[in-house]
Amino acid sequence: MRDYLITKTTLFINMKYYFYYLTAAIILFLVLVSLLIKVPFPQSPSYLVYTMEDPFQVLDLKKHLRQYEQLKIDIQTRQFQLSRYYKIGNEANRSKIREEARQYLFRSIIDDIIPYWLQTEWDFNGTTETPRKGQIACGYFVTTVLKHAGIELDKYYLSRASSATLIKHLCQPQHITTIRENDYTKFLAHLQTQPDGIYIVGLDTHVGLIEKSDKNLFFIHSRKPRSAGVIKEKVLDSKTLKKSKIYVVGNLLDNESIIKNWLKHT
């Protein structure tokens, strides 16, 4: 009886190991098969791109661009409406309309236009006018955003010009400040004393926009590498700003000529 129990126990143990070995062999076989057989995965349509915020979300680029074109039409419509009111108004009303136009431009650029451009790829020679399609250089990003907001400018000349030239062309001299010797602390202190608005900032070999709103400061620019592209980052976190040896800062919307010319649009 004792020998029978020992034999039965041994057989049970052997079968248990046999089951383990069989399972391992099946798993190994399936792994080898999966490596040897190429399984065609479904491809996304060419107009779909993945978002950086959520790699499992897909951005419909065609829809994205349609919405952006509609946004530009909406801005032109509002520009035309304010332009009509401006032409028939007295000086007191015109002053109020200029301020309304200034606030509208601020919100349109910061809240409406720029979000469409985020994650557009960078390239030194990039000139795309369609957000998230193609590449765009830093100067072209600034001028394209302003052009699409209805601000008249020589985009192709200013995009290739130095950042100082761009700023001098778009900002009034009394609203331009130059800070040298890599004095980031002084640059930051200057921004903190300025009113809310949109500022163009020129660096050693770079240019971008700064948003100041409710004491918050953001640097919005197109930068290398290509995969980085158009980003919006806190001024305090920007390595690009911190390493620059020079800062040329101009208040864009404090330029009355910019506002008046925008309101003369027909």
C-alpha cells in the first residue's frame, strides 16, 4: 500500500511538471510565431496625426484646418464690423473702439490663433501658413500669427529680418527696451513691471512672443529640434530665454498705429 501511494504521488508530481513544461513550450511557440509572421496593422489615414498631450488621441488635420480657416473668417468679420463703427464714430467713441480692438486682438491672438499652431514642426527654412501641416521658422511664426489676426505687415521681409528690425517695425520706440549681457534677472524684472499685453522678444538668434496676463508670463515661439516646434512655456521655465545674451522687448498692442491701421481695414 505504501509503495502504491509513493508511486501515485511521484506520478502526480511528474504530471505537474509536465503541465508546466507544456505551457512554457506553447507560450514560446506563440512568441516565435508572432515574430516570424508579419501581421499588417491598420494604418491611420494620412491626414490624421497623433497629439502630444495624449498619444492615444488622434487629431483630424483636415477638420483642424477647416476650423482654422473659419476662425480667420470670423476675425475678418469682426474687424470689418469694428472698422465700420470706427469710421462713423466721434473721437470719444473712436477711443473706446480702439481699446475694444486692442482687447479683441489680444484675445484672438492668444486664445484663438496660437492654440491651433502649437506642435507645428520647426524648420530653419519653414514657411508654412497652415498650422500642424509643414514646418515653420521662428520669424515666420510670429509674422504669420499677426498676419492672420489682420495686422498688415510685410511678412516675407520681416520674417527674414533680424529680430531687432522686426520689433522696431512693429513697436513704437518708447515701448522698446534692450537688455544686454545675459541679464535674465533684469529682463524678468522688466516684464513684471509691464502691463498685460503681447510682447515681441528678440534674442541672440531667435524671436518669439510673450504673453503677459494676470501676472502670468508665457513665452510662445517655434524652436528646434523639429519635433519641438511651436510651444507655449512659462517664461520662468524657458532655457531658450535664460541662455540669451541680449533681449529686445517691444509692446506690440501699445502701438496706436497698429490698432488704427487694423481698424481702417475694408
